[in-house]
Amino acid sequence: MCSQFFIPHFRTRDDEFYFVVDCPVTQKPLPFERDPSRGRVPYPAVRLILACAYCQEMHKMAFPKVSSVLVSK
């Protein structure tokens, strides 16, 4: 199973949870999808293809470590 996300300028909102992976080049957090479970349900183990706003590259990640993060001010 493969999920693909092409979100070069993903916008987050304060006080919302998002699934995040680290950019393999810059190590900065890369949010790619809202987490409606608020951290209670882990993201399924899938391959991801993400457009990175930090280094401007497409990252193909085989089963990356995905975290759920609360965005706040």
C-alpha cells in the first residue's frame, strides 16, 4: 500500500494535531496530514511520497517514523 501526498505548502492550524515526518535532508518536521484521533491512533505503516517545502525535493520514504504533533503558538 502506498500513500502519496503532494503538499508543498501545507498549512497547519494552532491547537490541531498533525501527522509529521522529519525531512531527511534538513531534519525539520514535515506535517502532511491532520490527525483526527489527536495522537491516539498511530498512522498506518505505508510508503510516503512527500514534497518538502524546506529543501524543495520530493522524498520517497519507505515506512518512515510518523509522529502525531500538536501545533501551538
